[in-house]
Amino acid sequence: MYQFNFYMPTKVLFGPGRLQDLHNEQLPGKKALIVTSNGTSAKRFGYLDAVKKELDAAGVGYEVFDQVRPNPTDYNVMDGAKMARDTGCDFVVALGGGSVMDCAKCIALMMTNDGHIWDYSLSEKGGKKQPASDAAPTVAITTSAGTGSEVDMASVISKDDVQEKTGIFFPSMFPVLAVVDANLMMSVPPKFTAYQGMDAFFHAAESVICKNENPMGEMFALKAIELVAKYLPQAYRDGSDKEARAYMALANTLAGYYMLCTSEHTMEHVMGSYHDDLVHGAGLIMLSHAYYDFFAERKAAEEPMMKMAKAMGVANPTSGKDFIKALDDLLEAVDCHDLRMSDVGITRDELKTYPKRIHDVLGGDITADPIPLSDDDYLEIFEKAYK
């Protein structure tokens, strides 16, 4: 019989319009640092004003930190934490996609702990310290359907001077409250709808092929895969489709509930460590056919791949190759079948340096692949994925 742990401390307000219920919740402090991106969408579409209105109605003060870049850096974290301490904030409200939520959770950690965020990183250049204090509470309001960061404890942060992009995660970094309101996702452009949706898909797909998968995780992951396969093409073609947006929001959160990522995520983090303008979901897409086909060719994950193929609508899958075909069809349906590493500046020569870095950065569990991968295997996948 299986043994596994399941811990999900985050309360979720799910559904269109749920942001308007935020003021009725028992918020975890008296003054919030609202963390949002350095872009304009949260302000332009009225999301930031809507959050301020909710905090006003709840009698909670706030400051706004709007400096988070698409791949958040250690500087973003430390600058946000300093603003929070200097202005007397005692909790964090994250308003944005995965980058904002990841940065916000690390800001919350550094509001209550000394030193630098990289002191707490487990990467090669990280300090590998345990925090002395729990993170300040975080309320996560997601504006994208991709990362599941609103319901997990993980954050992905870049440190450009050492070319590391890595995960930082401690149990106190779980958000105490999440708002998953598809009305906040209607403005996401088609390209990013696709990238974010496929990020959620790969969270689930990696979890299914992970050798540590269990019935609880598989339940969430297979449902997420089913929803992405059905609704992502609809949301991509018509961003105003409220039903498709709502189901993609659900898929995103389900995939985040029990995320057991494998080496695909680590491989993408290596790519992103060298190319900070690479969108995470796009990087995963670039790798995906070569990555999953590596296991399908070796019949290393036949049963889980057939389960995923069935979830994607394949009536009678007979091998892992049926999943590969379904994956290729999904990528074509959202115009992502021909993304090129070379278009973001990755050269074929630099691929040779990537396998070693897989052991230096954190993304997924490289020991949990269906079969162990050697550095030669990683290089083979990178080279087959290269365009």
C-alpha cells in the first residue's frame, strides 16, 4: 500500500468574481505589501484598484511594490522586503502571475529573516540555510492560469550574477489564502495564454510520469491534463470565452496542488539561467517532444503515458507514443509546435554546457524520472529539441 504525505494549508476562493469576496475574509495582518509586476496590465485593467478597494473595505492598510520583472531576481526580493519592513507591513498580497507570486513568497520570507535570499537557496551557489523564522503570511491573487504558485510553497528566483535560476521553498511559504478568479485572466494575450497553460500541463504530466507519483497526486494531475487538453485551445482562440478561462484556472490550481516535477523543469531552469528573457512555459514547450519521446522510445513510462493520452481524449491508447501524438496535436492547436531555442539566443554549442548545470540548479527532482538520465542523455534531449 502507498505511503505519502498530503499537506494543503491554503484556503482557496475559486470562481469568477471571487476577488470581490476578499474583504469578507479574515486577513492575516493590519498592513499589506501589495506585490505586482513592473508591467502595466494590473493597473491598466483595474486589477490593482480592485484589490485596493477590497483592502480598504477590510480596514487594512497597504503599500505597493511594483518592481517584479518577468523572471524575478534576488534584487526584486530584497528590495520588496526592505520596503515592507521600512513601511511596517506585516503580510504580503501577491497580485499577478507566477513570477509575482514567487517573488512575493520570497519577500515574505525575507521580511522575517536576516541576510540575503540566496542564503536560503539550495543551489550550487546558495547558502543552504534554514530560516530562523516563518515567512510573513501571503495572500496570493493569481492573474494567470499556469504556475499553480497560489497553492504551493515553491518560488523560482534568478540570481543573474551567478547565472542561477532555482527553487526556494519552505513550508511557511504556502499562501494562507488564494483567490483564483478567472475574470482576472481574461486580458492575457493568446501567446501567453498558451505558454501559461502548457506550464500547468507539464506540471501535471511530469507528476504523472514521476516515479514517486501516488494516487492523490495522480488524481489532481490527470484531471488537470484533461482540462488543459480540452479548454486551452478554446481559451487560446478566444480569450473572451469565460467557460474556457474558468476551466483553465481550475486546471492550473489542480496541477499546483500536488506538483512532483521531474528533470524537465530542471532542464528548463538551466536554459533560463542563461537567457533571462526566456518565458518559462515556452522553454518547457521547446523541450517537451524530445523529453517525453525519450521515455516513450524506451517504453519507460508506458502505463502513465497511456493514462495521460486517455485523459487527453485518445479512445484506446496502446503505447506511450499515443501520448506523444496527443501532445504534438495540442501544441499545434495553440501554435506552439515550432518554437525555436535559437529565437531566444540559445546556440547549439552552448548546449554542451547544460548537463553539468542540471546538478547545480533546482527545478524538478532529477532522481524521480521514470529511468535515470545521464549527462549524455540530457545532452541528447537538448540536441534533439534544438531548432
